[in-house]
Amino acid sequence: MLKTIQSWWSAAWVVRAIERMAALIAAIARGCFLGRLMSVAWDDLPAVYADSRCCQVWLRCREQLQSLGAKLPPLKHSYFLSQWPHWLVADFAWLWQGSWLRRLLVFWQRYSVGLESSSEATQSEQAPPRWRLLLYAVGATLAVVFVFVLPQGGSLIKWAVLGILLVHVWVRPQLAVYAVAFLLPFLPILSLTYLLLVAMVAHWLQGQRLASRSSLLRTLAALFCLVALAAAFASPDKLPSLRYWRYYLAGFFLLALLLDTIQTETHLARVVSWGLLAAMVVAGFSVWEYLGGAATNLSWVDIRVAAVRTRVVGTFDNPNMLAAYLVAWLPFAAARIFDKNSTIAVRLTNLFVTGLLGLSLVLTFSRGGWLAAAAALFVVVTLQAPRLLWALPGLILLAPLVLPPIIWQRLLSIVNLEDTSNMVRLYVWDSSFQMFFHNWILGIGQGLVPFARVYPIFQFGVVPALHAHSLILQLAVEGGIFLLLFFLWISLATWRIATTRWEKAPVWAVPSAAALLGQLVHGLFDHTWYDVRLMLAFWLLVGLTLAAYRLRLGETR
């Protein structure tokens, strides 16, 4: 084993990689185009960007889109595309106002994010007419009959619920942001893509101004998607790559909707409250799954090293993906505990949420997720409660005595080269580096199909792999050096935005920065976008960070 690791470490590609990295750093230091590009201020609204040609091109494209939308036939006189959707939304709003679900939601938002009930809720002045109530009753009866009679009744109900949700998004596109925040762990990625597509089309056709304010991050996200599209066209498997690329487009749609719809702190608090509620449901389900002794895929554990019998997956198909999802929301609950303006009830509620999410994260036994959570919580404590850092050395010394043996053994396996997972990662990273160096301009294309076609050419021995086991490496392999640079630029710019003037709104800025750092740390050791829904979670964090930044600067309508 030692000889194998020594040969792996002394391989020629390591020397070449170091030489190329040194040449790249030297080129940036000398002031090449890339150096000048990266030296531009990374604030979201710099004067350099507002006066740039890229911004002017986008403004002209936006005006063309607005004029095209104005020329389309108006939908306000359409019976099936306007009247019926508005009736349905109004009737559901009337039903929602008096429901106990709304009372529970108001209670949750009050004690989770400190949001008091406002008068923004849509209220219907009168009850729907009897003929519509009769129609709804007939539809509900048929739905119950279909569930018990037809073998595909459950699928029909799911499509009916999705259709009702799409109608609401068609009438009120801003609801798509709340829906994605809550339904992300429950709906498949294709349904979420349809939801965002309908919201963007409705937002455009209703005459609302697209991208009313300039944004460097949105432009970088658009360039990120364009580079991914070029990589898909250059891929040997164009059709699978293009199918996968639509999820990149869905992420861009989500970011654009977030920037256009989150105008007040109330909107931001609602998005976070829906996300925390979904995370709490998923965490509770995963704990129940562990108590029930759910079967675990043997490929996720190494019985020789760690006595792990069950790794929870929740609503995801992989414990590492569940850990990445929990890390995205854990800082938002933890930040409320240390917030000076939080009431005792809000702190106790978020303490319970933090404990539940933390317990679920522990039960995933995801070492990358644990490291990511530690990095995220370190940011929260450092910025909001720096006095607690004095207790960090003591906690490290007491960890072997306090932690259960199974968790301590799992932590020690991080540096154990005999662990099967560690060995596989080293070999796959070696092969992935080779794939990147041979396709460094535009990569091999997005998705699992191009990777499965090209990986056997560079495969080390008989070690199979579906992906690169690293988000950073996977993006480099799929889209080349340019896609990787845009991703790193977006991540660094978002981090700078999150930490700029964070003292004005620490309850939003600190958890955004912590969650982003957690995603990046986890992405070093796992391909966290293997479940594509986590790609939407990343763009959701970017949008929330930018919205919180603009609120701190007082740029609300």
C-alpha cells in the first residue's frame, strides 16, 4: 500500500500540475487578461461593471425581450390562461385564510425567523360561487376514487397537485421562490425545472421588468451557463449533455427570480422560513429512518474500519447528498441562536431546529458533511460569538472522551488510507485529473453519460466511478478550465458580498457566508451536485446572499 501511494504521489502528472499552476499564477501576477479580469472589484454593483460593454449588451438584450413580450397578444382576456387561473388562486386564498395550516405557518415564521404576521396575505372579499365549489367537490371526489381504484392513482394525484402549483406560479411568479425553497427535497429536479420555467415565462408576459437592476453575479451566472452550453455542444454525447444543461438553466432562472422578487426583509425571511421548515421535515424523517433500522447500501460503509450499520438518506438517494442539503440550512438556524435581537422563544425554537438538523447530519456519517458543518459553524461563532472560540481547544481535547466510539472512529477514518472510500477517492481523483488535462478547454460535457464514456480510458486499475468524487474536479472535467474559473469567481464574489458590512444584518449575512463556505468545503471531497437539486440549493444561497447584501445597503423598493 505504501508503495502504491508513493507511486501515486510521485507520478508525473503531479509535477506537471504544479508547473502549470505556477505558470498560471505567474501570468496573473504579470497582469495578463485573466489577471486584469480577476482584479476588478467583486462587489455586485461596481461602477466598472455598470459602464462595461458586457452590461450594455445585456441592457440591449433586455429591452428587446421586453418589447417582444409587449407585442405578444395580451392574456388578460384569455379564458383558460387568465380567468380560470385567477379564479383558482383566489379560491385557494379564501380557503387558506381560515385554515389551521396557515395558523401553524404564521406560528412557525414568528418563532423561527422572527417574522410577524403582516397584511400582505391575499384575502378574498367573498366566498367563491356555489358552482365553483360544486366543481371543486366533484374534482376532490374523483381524486379519491382514482387513488383507490386506478393503479396509477397516486401518480395522477401528484400531477394534479403539481398542476395546481403551476397555476399559482403562473398567476404569481414570486411564489416559485417559496415553492422551490420548500419543495426542493421532495420534488424531482424535472418538476422543479418546469416550475421555474413557468414562473419565468409568467414574469415576462405579465410585463414585469426583467433584471431591473444590474448585477455582476447574474452576468457571471449567465456566462457560466453559456460556457456549459458550449461544453455540451462540444461533447461526444451532445444529447445527454444538453438534457443535463437544462438544469444549469433552471439554476439561472432561480437566481434571476430571487433578484427580481426579494425586495424586502419580509420576503427574505419567508424564503428562509420555508427552507428551514423543509429541512426540519427531512431531518425528522431521517431520524425516524435511523430508528427503524433502514437498510444501507454496503458500498457506503467499510465494515473493516468503521462499525457503521445504517446511514440515513432522508428524501435523497445518498447520505452525502442529505448532508450537503442539511449544511445549506443549518447556519440559518444557528445564527438565530447567537443573534442579539432574537427573543428567548426564537432562540429556543432555533436551538431545537439546530439540534434536529445536527442529529440528522451526524446520522448520515458523512465525513465531508461533518467537515463542512464544522467550517460553517466556525464562521457563525467567529462572527457572532467570538468569545466562544476560547472553548474550542477544550472541546477538541474532550472530543475523544465525549463522542461515541462509532463517531470518533468515523472521524479517524478520514486520515486512514486503508479505508476503502479514501482509496477509491485517491484513484478516481488521479483519473479525473488526467481527464481534465486531456480535455482542459471545454471538458467532456455535462452529466453522467459523458463521464461514463470517457472515464474507462483513464481508469486506474479496476476502480469504477460514476463521477469525480469532487465538485471542483467534476466541473473541471465536464466544462473545462473556463467553467471552473467562472464557478470559483462566482463563489469568491458571493463570499465577499456576504462578508461586506455584515454587521448591519448579521442574522442574514453570517449564515449566508457560512452556508456557502460549507458547500465549498463539502464540494472538495464529494460531488455534491450528483443530486442536481443541490445545484438549485447553491444558486438559492447565492440569491439569498445577494438579496441580503442589497437590503444591507438599503436598495429596496
